[in-house]
Amino acid sequence: MHEYCHRCGGELSASDGVSPFCPHCGSPQIYLQDYEEQAGAADGDTTGAAPPPRPQQVEWKTAIRCAWLVAGVAAVLSLVSARVEVVSPLSWLWTISGSLITLALYQRRRPLAWMDAGVGARIGVVVGLALVVCLAIVAAGTGLVARYGLHSMASFDADLTQMLHAQIEKASATTPEPPELLRFLYSPEVKAGMMLTGFGMVSGILLVLSTVGGAVGGFLRMQRKVSV
């Protein structure tokens, strides 16, 4: 195979120990073909093929489906427990154990999928978010039906007003509040803010519990898989 200078076009020597400069014009030469062959030999790969893609650690499609299934059951149980008090402990237990149930369903559908504390914690976060969304939809729907359909929220409003009144009386024991501030504190906007704040705190606690439960469940299932 003949090699030619990139500057003057003169033919380069093909013998061993060739000089890196053109014998006609002295221009430095770069032998890319030889360099690529040496690099390929050093890496042990001369095919030039790209390395295989890194396997996905979590099969998110299956994990998300399992999470939404568990969250949907939790929402149904929460809706039923509002009418049947016997179902309330079951609804509470299912919601708290949502991440563990999801991991069981996930490994049943994907028995060869990798599992450890990190994978369990990430799936637990998804379960917590799904539970928060489903429970928020159920709470909002039942509240709208009870208030505007059944007109049965009078006792709830009375309890909320009484709790708010107790907090205001406690705060006003030392410094009396002006009438304008009292009217604002008893307004529907403040009551709605209190309800949203309470639900936000419950949602945060539920998200933390789901994440921790998923991490613990993933660690235990990893240990069992290794022991087997």
C-alpha cells in the first residue's frame, strides 16, 4: 500500500523504521492507521463496536404499575373506611405497608430484577407519591360530595371552628388581637389553609415512611436472595 505526503504529494517510503518526516519536503507525517491499530491492540478490541448498554437497575415500568395498583387499593380502602369503621385499621395498615407490598409485587413480576436497599428506597419514593396523589383525589372528591351533594359538613366545620377558636384564645391570652385580624382568622381561606397544611404534613410523613420502608424491604429481600 502506497502512502503519500499530505503537503507535496510525494510518495513516502514503506520500509520498516520509516522516518516521521517526508523525504521530499520534510513535512511531519501522522500515521493514523498505525495508531488506531496499536490502540485497538492495547484495548483488546479491534472491531470498533460500541460497548453494550449498561443494564437498567430498576424496571420502572413494572415498578410504577405496581405502585399505582397499591395506591389505588389504598384509596378504595380509605373511601370504604369513611362509611365502614371496621375497614379503617385495614386501610391504615395497607397504606403504611404500601412500599413493602409494592416490592413484593415487583419481585413477583420480575423475579430476576436486582434488589437492594437503594432500589427499594427509590421504589418507595414512587409508592409514596402515588399514595399521596390517590389519597388527595379521594379526600377532595369525598369532601365535594359531602359539602355540596349531601350537605353533611356542618359538624366538621363546627369542629374546625372550635379548634381554631381555642388556638386564637390561647394566643390572645397575653395580647388581644384586633377585630380585623380576628375576622381574617375565622375566614374560610384560613380554614382551607389549615386543612392543606395538615394534609401536607401527613403527606410528608407518608412519603418518608414509604421511602424508609422501601429501603428496609429492599435490604431484607437482598439478604434473602444472597442467602438462597
